[in-house]
Amino acid sequence: MSFHSTLPNLPLSESDPALTPGAALKILGNSILLGAIELYAESYALSDAIGFDPAVFHELHSGSPVSIS
């Protein structure tokens, strides 16, 4: 399934003036941020499921370049 088929009512073609470079960058930036938050949540859930102390998880992640906290 392509990105365009999931959002049929939005004007997302390159020839459409509604998709300005700024709007395209906002969509891309939001996608990156959403992906990072999703991976953080999945990692946190995994660490919880295998019994890690949440403080250990946060300490491990706090020095990461993609740290959310």
C-alpha cells in the first residue's frame, strides 16, 4: 500500500501547488518524529517485559542522540 493510497483526499502530487516544500518537509519531519517515538515506546515495553528497572532503561537511553527525555 502506498502513502498516496492511504490519504486519498489530500493533494500530495508534485504538480499540485498545495504541496509546498515547507508542507512536504513538515510531513517528512513528523514521520521521522513519529517513528522515533514508536521505537522508544517499543523498546520501553520490551525492557519492562524482560524485567529491567525503568531507571536502567532511562539511564541507557539518556545519552543517546535521539533521546526524548
